[in-house]
Amino acid sequence: MRGVQEAGAAENGEPPEVTLAHARADIEQECRAFVDEYLRHLINATSADGLDDALTEIREGLRHLAYHLKDSPYLREVLDG
């Protein structure tokens, strides 16, 4: 837990452990959606519009993951690497 606290507070001043907990919950939800929904939509797409919608859904899910990686000072290191 020390590493989380040493990473510093989020930009909104939220304690780092709170930001990490929220990020972890949202990342888990997004990963489940990827496996349970997004891939199924992609595989089942039967038209160009359906394929575009499925790919957009995946892109937005990845954007949500990237947001949480950037928002949490502890996880930001993954991007700054």
C-alpha cells in the first residue's frame, strides 16, 4: 500500500487509494464487458454498420481503460513506463 500512497494524490485531490480502488472496479467491469459483450458483438456483426458499431464499442471501452490508467497516479506509470 505504501507504493500507492507514494505515487501521490489524483489531480482532483482524491486520496490515491480511493482513486486506485475506483479504477480497479471500473477496469474489471470494462474487461468483463470486453469478453462478455464487445467480442460477441464483433463476432456477430453481419453488416458494415454492425462491424463499425462493434469496433466503436471496443474503442470506447479502451478509452475508458486508458482514462483510469491515466487518472490513478499509481497506474499512470504503466503509460509513462
